[in-house]
Amino acid sequence: ETGVTQSPTHLIKTRGQQVTLRCSSQSGHNTVSWYQQALGQGPQFIFQYYREEENGRGNFPPRFSGLQFPNYSSELNVNALELDDSALYLCASSPRQGAGELFFGEGSRLTVL
Amino acid sequence: QKEVEQNSGPLSVPEGAIASLNCTYSDRGSQSFFWYRQYSGKSPELIMSIYSNGDKEDGRFTAQLNKASQYVSLLIRDSQPSDSATYLCAVNPTNYGQNFVFGPGTRLSVLP
């Protein structure tokens, strides 16, 4: 069984740039969530995708957007990067909507200079 | 505001002792509660879930839930150095869909 995979693992951007992070969900999982984890903090919910539609959003501005594809993989896009966007971005998949467990990928560490 | 609070630690215990980790939450209607372990530089992994008041045991781990007090705890018996990690409490609040609010985590250090 293939787990959740994310790419890239590390990247460095400058303020104002745009970034796309990618996630492949665990086999058989149709729900994908994205979390932002700043250093020393717990993960913060960005949004969730189910059947290719956004299905819940946390307190993040519209410059954070996403997609889910028919194979349940997902992208997180962040426009107009700010220094505070520097964080570990975690993708988590669930076997179904409403499932209580999150299976996390190893994350993409973004540094904004 | 849906909040989850934890002591940031570090909590240091000697090897073989019981480690007690605590979590409080603000949304009284919350129904699902989870403990995740996160090793330094790694992603969180689920170790326990609890949905009903009382205790739930799984090996060396026991989760305790008291909804009246809005309190969740995790006990780790016979602590091992390999248990040294940050422990994240996660709560599924009312009207938050299938999504979770995480606490800031408690860093546990088990000393050999």
C-alpha cells in the first residue's frame, strides 16, 4: 500500500513569487486535506478536497488555493508569497469523508526569503 | 474561536516512568479526539483516537476523555527513549466538517 507522498520536499522562494505543492493520496483514499505547520506550532487546517471540490476551508486568504484531480491527487497553490508563509506544508488523506484518521505525507518545507 | 491548548513542555520523564500529557479544548460540542506523535523533522502519525468519555487503552498508551471538563489526556506507561517526540492533540469541533484543530503540541523527552 503506497502512503501519502508529497513533492517537492524542500523549496526556497522569494516574496511575491508563487508556489505549487503536490500530493498523492494513499491508495483508496478519496479525501485530501492540507495543513500549514509553522515552526514550534501545531498544524493549521488550510482546506479539504473531496471528489474534486473544496469541502471546507480554514482561516487562510484566497491566495491559498487548491485542486483535486480524478485520481484524488491534489495541489496547493500559494500566490504572492509572504515571509510568514514559510512553514511545513502537510498533506493528509483519509479513506472517506468523515473518517476520523488523517494519514500525513512527509511534508513540503517552504522557505520564503 | 475553536481552540485546543496543550503545555508546550518540554516534559522530561525518566525511562520506565509514566508520561502524562494533557489537552483542553474550547468547543463543547466536539465529538472526536486524537493524539498524534511527531518526531523532529517528520510528519505527524496517529497513535490514539477516542470518542466517548472514559479510558481507551492500546498497548502502553491510554487516552482519557472527559467531555464535561473538556479535557483529553494521554498516558504513556513504561516510557522509552524512543517515545521522545512532540505529541499533538487534535479535536474535530462542531460545524467544522471533517477537519481538525490541532494544539501546539507537548514536547516529551524520555531520559535513559
